[in-house]
Amino acid sequence: MGKSDQRVAGSQSALRTFFVSGMGTALEFYDFVIYGIAAALVFPQVFFPDMDPLTGTLVAFGAFGAGFFARPLGGMVFGHYGDRVGRQKVLVVTLLLMGLSTLLIGCLPSYDAIGLAAPTLLVLLRLVQGFAAGGEWGGAALFGIESAPPGRRGLWGSFTSMGIGIGGLLGSSVFALVSTAFDADLASFAWRIPFWLGGILVLIGLYARLQNPLKEKPERKEEARIPLVEALRSRPREMLLCTGIAFGYVTIAYIGSTFFLAYATQLGYDSTDALIFDLALSIAIIITAPLFALLSDRIGRRKVMVLGSLIMAMGFFLFFPLVGMKSMLISIAAYAVVGAFMGATQGPIPAFLAEQFPQAVRYSGMSASYQIGAALGGGTASSIATAILIATGNDPFGVALYGAFALGIVAICSLLLRETSHLGMAEIDEQTWAPTTCVAD
């Protein structure tokens, strides 16, 4: 095969991997994002109408956060089966669960129709969403990472990060269109349209995964009986540090994708303006995540993660004053810059975390640590940021401190993890894996 043929084959393989890993995740996280947008813009009126707007937003974010606490369980359950029987069935199940729960949220009656049963059902369906998302991220990321050519694990792992950004872009775009077309009816009816569409779109991702079979689970001489237990025994330090990175990053990600929307509306921007800001943030992530991931392939994961975290932490203190100027152009630029530096951490994270674990326990170790961090960070981020804003009389400086604290944790944990970008996967497996020996009966 000539060099040109190899390039074509490599491009086709990359596109196929992106379609299965990135686009499948995009469709799944579209569902996640539209819930966050709805929680910021309409759920206080639909499900918590007896509260004042800011308190209703706080409670809606609490319901949003409930799903995060199902994510660790999803990561553990689906990670176990992903390590034991392979990725294919796990990724199909997670996609189906997410699609069905999203469709049902769009069909829920309001508080005025059925009272407390409405927010109760909302939280239950949110828990199902979180359980599914807990298994999705790790499996999709590993499909890209374990299929990557030498020196491209960061880039191919970032397909999942791009997918999250694309999901945010799709969710924001659909909500922006619906908000523009049905502005007067957004809270009464039109908010349901993105959820119905999400249930249908998941079928596209399902088709992609069924038409592009994943690699069979490789044969191994030694296999972990319970992969998560083995990961905890063999790599406890790495699991703790990976959890810290996930906590810090997901805190920032959900402040950006949900709290920032609510903050913009509190400043007087309408819902369409707020969604335009979210579009700017999502587009910036899609562009910069693969670029920073590729940079991490060349200069190392730690350098990119630490520098990106520190620059973004400083930028947080500029973001709020810029948005507070109430200029559309300046605010769009501020959101885009925040999204650009989110890509500095979001891009390398899949490969950086996956490379800390050997193949036999990789899905379990990576998913459990990431999803526990996501639950602790993302599950509380929007509520804490909103509570800080209430407690400080709408002064965003406290929220900036909170964001800088989370990014500091990302930087510290990244420094304490070993650099792995220069190692082959075979080297990583040999250096980090020694199956637990059992005492003879």
C-alpha cells in the first residue's frame, strides 16, 4: 500500500472512529445539555411555579444535579461489563436509555397539571439519564483511544470531547430556534420540542454504532475478576487524582453550560441572547479541544492541562465584568474565550485518564474515577454558583473564586499524575498492571 493509500485509509478510519465515538456521544450529550438549558430557562416556571425566579432556578439546578449522582453507578456498572464483555453492547444500551428518558421528559405534565408528581417524575428520569451518561463517556472515549495510531491517542480521544461540544451546539441551536419561533409559548409548550427531537436523534447514533461494530474484546492471559476492585487495588493514587481532575473540570464545564445561561438572563439578556452565548462557547470547544489534544500528543498532557487551567482561572475574573458590560459583541467574545480554554483541558482529558490504567481494568478505572468526580463537581456546580450569587447580592466575584478553586484542583492533580503521552499502550499495560494474586484455599 502506497503512502497516499495509507493516508486515505487512515482518514477513513479516523472518520469512522469519530462517527462512532464523537457523534454518538454528541447525540447523547445533546440530551444532557438541553436539560441543563431548560433548567436554566423554563423549568422554574413549569415545575416550580410557586417560588421566586432565582430560588426556582436554584431548585431546578438541584434536580439537574440529581442525575450526576447516578453517573458513578452507571460508570461502575457499564465499566464492569465493558471490561468483561467488550464495548459494543454497553454503548448501545447507554444510548437507548438516554434516548428513552429524554423523550419521556418531553412528555411530562407540568406542576399545574399533576402537582408534586411532575417534579418527582422529572428527577426520576434525570436519574436514568445520569446512569446512562455514566457508562457512555468512558466507552466512547476508549473506542477512539484504543483505535488510535501511534502518537495520536490524545487527538483520537478528543473525538469524544468534540462530541460533547457538538452536543452542546446542537442543544443550544435547537433551543435558540425554538425560543425564537415560539418565544411567547416557550414555557407553556415549546420547550418540549427539543426533548422530542432528542429522542429521535438518538436513533441516528444507535444506527451508527450498530453499523460500525467495535473491536472484539482482546484475549488476555490474566483477567480481572472484578475490574473496578482490581483498579482500586493496583492504582489507588491514580484513581484519586483522576477523580480530582474530573471534579475540577466538570465543575467548570457545567458552570459554563448552565450557570452562565442563568446569569445572563439575570443581567437582563433574553433567553435567545443567552443561547447565542452558549453557541459561542460550544463552537470554541469544538475547535480548540482537538487542537489542544494534538498539542498534548506532542509536548505532553500535563503541560497542556496545567497551563490551560491556570490561564482559564485568571480569565474567570475578567469574564464576569465583561459580560456585565451588557454588550452583545463583548459578551459573545467572552463566552468564546472561556470555551477556547475549556478545550485546553477537555481535549486531553480522555487520553490522560485512560493512560493511567492498564487494558484489563481501563474502562472501569477511567469511568468510575471520572464519574465520581463529575458527580461531586457537575452535580453541585450550578447550584453552588447560584447560591453564591444569592448570598453575595448578585456579586459574581465569589463565583469567579469558586471557578478558580476548581481549576486549581485540575492543575495540581495533573501535575501529580505521571506523563504518559510518550508511552505506547503496551508499555502502559506492562508498567501498571499486575493482577492480584489470590491466596490458595
